[in-house]
Amino acid sequence: MRLFIREHGSLIAFTMFQWVALLGLIWLAGFRSIRILGYVWLLGVVSFAAFLTFFYLRRRSMYRRLSQSLASMEDALVDDQPSTPAAEAFAQLLHDQYRLYQDRLHAYEQRQQRHLTFINQWVHQMKTPLSVADLLLQEEETLAVDSVREELDRLRAGLQMILYTSRLEAFEQDFRIESLPLSELVQQVIKENKRLFISKRVFPRLTLAPEAQVMSDAKWLGFVLQQLLTNAVRYSSGRSEQLHVSIHRAGGAWELTIKDEGVGIPPADLPRVFEPYYTGENGRKYKESTGMGLYLVREICRKLGHVVTLQSQVGVGTTVTITFGRQPYTNVR
């Protein structure tokens, strides 16, 4: 009730002023019957009070909700049947706000759960190279330098994975779009991973286009290429000694294709390969898989304005294509 009076205090004061001014004008006009003027004033006050009472009763539930403190978000929802358009609109607004709050909270909880799952998986994955390196160091007389380097590369790749995963949430603060020579970037990433190719005995066959220039971010795109090449090598090792990397024009846009001759992906897993933490059948066979590589590839490409597609056949191999040409990052979340 107090909120209602505070809200309509100016209306009450203005109405009282109007009645006093009206009665004053009637008095000055020569009508001097105090009893009649009193009846008129009383009738006006009573009718106005009745109107305010009726107005308040129809909106009482709304004012009660506005006056109460909330113990939870659910308490803000109006359970009473709205009796006026304003009360109905107010109730709908509260429901819309509550639904928006629930959606954002659910999205935040999912993001936090994905992050926690990734951290747990990453810590588990990093235990293996640490254990192997420790065993190698305990046998100094037969220490294999190449084996230690391979384990260090796995650690370095794991650290890079978690670093880029954490940076993805603040992508708009950590990217720079510029014109890049795509062939040079591909060659640079291959050179940085030459030990991986040698140790797994899988070697890239390049069909590049030196004139290819794309608008992208060198650091993020380099990480994408490294993830795709690592996957291609991992699932080709022991089955094929080569993978194919090519750059070509298609429909007015440059395309980068990485094709391996490895195990391939089962048809049942193909619809979910870009989902976070989904490892599928191959992930259970190859224990190094975290299920985050292709997810990061898709998210980074989406933010950079590139399109990534994947085709695969069991026993034949997998082909991943990145199409350049779209407008880069424009506040995509």
C-alpha cells in the first residue's frame, strides 16, 4: 500500500488542488452555498478515493511483489492471475527475465563443467609422458635422447592445448587479422613438427600455391593447422607413410586440405567429431585423444570467419578442408 501511495502521491495532490481551485472559482462566481459546495467537494473526494481503491485492488498482487524482498529467483514469479494489462505485462516480464537468467546460468554451468572435464583429462594425459621420462632418466646408461624429446613434445602439445583452450573465452582480446601467405604458414607449422613426422614415419606431400593470401590470424590459424596435422599423423601411423596437404582455389575462395590415409572415422561418430570431449571409437583405441582438438579447430575457425568441413571413410582415411574467404571475427560468441 505504501508503494501505491508513493507512486500516486503526485496524482492525489494534483486532484485535490483541482477540486480546491474549482470550488474557489465557483465561490468567486457568486455561488455562496457552503453546504452545496461541501457536498460537491465530499462527492469528489469519495469518488476519487473509490477509484483509487478499485485501481489498487486490481493491482494489489503486483505492488505486493514489488514491496517484498526475494529469497530466490523463483520468488519473483507472479503466481496470481493478472487482472489488468499492466499486471499481465509485468508478470510476463518477470517470467521472461527468469527464463533468460536460467538460460545464461545453464550455459555458464555447462562451460564450467566442460572446463573442469578438460582439466581432469589433461592432467591424466600429462601423467604418461612424465612417467615415461622419469623411467628413461632412471636408466641413464641406456637413455634414449629421442624418446625423451618425444615425451617432451607431448608435454609441450598438452600445455599448448590448455593454453589455447583458456584463451578461447577471451578470443576478441587476443587476435589480429592480417593478410597471410598461407603456403609459408603451412611450411612453418610442418617444420615445427618435423620430429613428430620422423618418429611416426609419416611424411607430408605438399601441393601448395605460393600466391595464396588469406585474411586470418597467424597464431590461431597455426594452432589449427598443428591440431589437424597431429591428428592426421596419429591416425596414419603404422598404416601409411604419407599424408597430403594442398592449397587450391574453389568458388572464388582459397581452400586448405589435409588428407590422411589412416584408420578413418566410423560413420556413427562423424556427426559428433566437433563436439567437446567426444573421442568416439578411435579415441578409445588411441589413449592420447582428449576430444578437444577438433572442437577447438571448429571454434577457432568459426571466430576467424573460416569454414571447416570433414569427410572420412573407415580404412581409407580422413580429409579436413578449411575454406577461407568469409569476413573474420565479428563478435561471434
